[in-house]
Amino acid sequence: MAWLAFNKAVGEVFTTKQVRAALGEEDIPNDDEHFQRRVRELRKDGWEIPSTKYDRNLPREHYRIDIVGWHPGLGVARPKRRRVSDKVRRRVLDRDGWRCRVCGIGSAEPYRDEPGTRAVLTIGHILSDEFGGSATEANLRTECSRCNETVRSELPKPESRDELITSARSLKTAELARLTEWIREGMRTRDRVDELYDRLRQAPQDVYDDVTSKIVTMTKRR
């Protein structure tokens, strides 16, 4: 943590090899899970460190620092972390279909306006804990890094009532019906095609390749 804070600036890239060398572990066999645990701990302290999983422009085992979080060199106490257990986190992600409840993007999917940037999912509070919101499942939802509550507070002023109503009136009947369904459910609902696509994305690579090739063949035959 300290090595990154003092040797890498925001926007710079580092590798697992560089970190292991700094920690005196360069001769230790590569252990992706061990290193991933270290990165997850940094993210809990407010660091934003995308990897190739979320940014295809990054080579394997390369990471970029987008936001520097807490580290001992700041000389202040570590901020209290919001305590959401791994068990609760998994239940919320499963409940929400591993998709952002705000914009609907799925884990590691590219943003349309930034194809090279992939979504990172986190757990956010519907009512912020700063305003009395609890860490119960009813007050938690899946959010991507763009829509996360800590980012929303820094966004420009929300759109006005008239702007939103004008956009709603421009929708076709079928689009309004779909939007109404999402409003009633409190999230984007998914049909069978959406659900199967999500299941495919979570399958092992060999299974994904085999099944998708068969789906393409089925499509050509119809």
C-alpha cells in the first residue's frame, strides 16, 4: 500500500511483479488469488485499481491506479469501513442478477460510451449510512462503480421533473410498458434471453465457446 502511494501516481500502471519485488516476494511463485486478496483490501480502503478484467487495454497482471485511497502515510486513522459481510454481499449480488440496479450493466460488461472500460460491481446503500441507512439487505443493492452512492454525490445536479417527463412522453407504447414494469419491480427486469446471456457469461471459457458456437449454428438453421 505504502509503496504504491509513494511510487505510483494516479493514472500510472503497475504490475504484480513490481509489487512482489517491492515486498521482497519476487521469488515466490505466482499466486493470483493471494495478490487479488491484497488488491481487494486496497479497494476496501477506497482505492480504485482496475485490471485487464475491467479494462481490455491493460495487459494481464497489469493494474492502473485511478483513485488513491487511504494508506498509513496519510497520517490519519483509517476510515471506518462499511461492514457488509461476504455472505450478505453474495446474496445481494445473486438477488440482483449480478447487474447494477441503477443502470443495468452487468459485471465486467463494457460501457457503451467507453467500450474499453468494463463495469466493476460493488454493493451500495439505497439510503446512505450518513443519513441513517442500515447495512441490511433491504437497504443494499448492486451498483457499478459509476452509479455507486459515493460517486452519485459528486455528480451534477439531477435532471428536472419536466426533463424526465418530456423524455417519457417520447417513448413508444411498448417502451412505456417496459419502463412501467421496471418501475414496479424497482429494477430492470430480465427476460429469458437476458438470463441465459448472464449464465453464459459466468460459464468457464471452454463451455462458453462451445455453447455460443452451437447457438450461432442454431440461428443460421432457422
